[in-house]
Amino acid sequence: MDEGYYVGGFCGYNDDFSYSCFWNIETSGWSTSAGGVGKTTAQMKTKSTFTDVGWDFVDAWIMDGYPVLKVFNPDLETYQDWLYNLDVPANEQGYIDCPACDGIQNLLKYAIGLNPMEVCSAADVMEPVADETNGVSIIYRKSKGVEGVELFPIWSDSLLPSNWNPNGFEFAIISQTDSNATWKATHSDTGECGYIRLKAQIED
């Protein structure tokens, strides 16, 4: 038999067993396999792809772009690990709590790399900067190694809650360290009156 016969995206031969396994159809170049389920890159980087079939993201796995085993990535920190290590009170460990009473949510501090038990200001979260365009720009940090949270700017032409949205930004990384990346986000369509703030939310 031709040795190239047993090939596929996840495996080339399957002796009648099935696991909740996946392969990337875009990076592998394979659309078929004797086992597993083919997914796009975006799907492979989406946590629910794996939790929907029972992968354990409490004790075994963590998202770092793709799923990785915690045991091989001790430096990656979950939100709950972070809260525990900083002695955040049990009654203020939620995503919207702010035990320092500064109005900056725990989840936002987690994404930026701030201490939830220390009082912070808006200047610790983001820095408005002058820009040559007619828009509005901010500089902010994204902490490296955090898991399960997205950080992104949103803007509005009023302070009504329904008006905030993440569309229309241009992004650039302006510096990096081992612990964080510093980003600049510019919005050029804020008109005469525009507001920008950072939002942190749990990844899907």
C-alpha cells in the first residue's frame, strides 16, 4: 500500500475511536481527516470551541491564543489565580467588582496588569495623546500572559450607555516588554465631541 495513504488533518488512520479533538484546516492545508474535527484559525482560538465538548479550562487547559496545557505553562495566569494571589476579598472577586473603591473594575485591572487592591486613576488605565489627525488617540497597556479576557477601546459621541462601540479604530503597538505591550488606538471620526474608554470583557 502507498505510504502516503494514511494521511489527514488530525490523523491518517482511525481504528474506530473518537475523541473531542480538532485540527486547523487553514494552517495544515488539510480539509479531511480520519478523526477529529477541522476548524478555522478563528475557531481554534475561540475558547467555546473546546468548552462546548467538555475540555477542562479550570484545572487542565488555558487559552494562550490556542489552548495549551497549564502544566507546561506555569507563567500563564488565570483571572481566579490572579485574584487569589493578590488577596482580593471573596465578596469582591467578580468581573465588575472594584475592592479599591476607585471605580476601575477587577477585570480591567487584570487585563492591564494593575493591582486590584491598590487605588488607581484613569491615567493608570490609559493616556490621551495629541494626534496630527482630527481624531482622538489613547495609549494603553495590554498585560501579557492573561487568559480569558479581551481588552479594547470603545468610543462614543455622548455619554449614553447605548452609544459606546468599538468600531473605527486604528491600532499600533508602540513598545513591548516581557510583561506587557503598549498600544496606541486612534479614532478619527469622533466629531466635535468624542469620548474614549477601555473595556475588558470575558472572551467567548
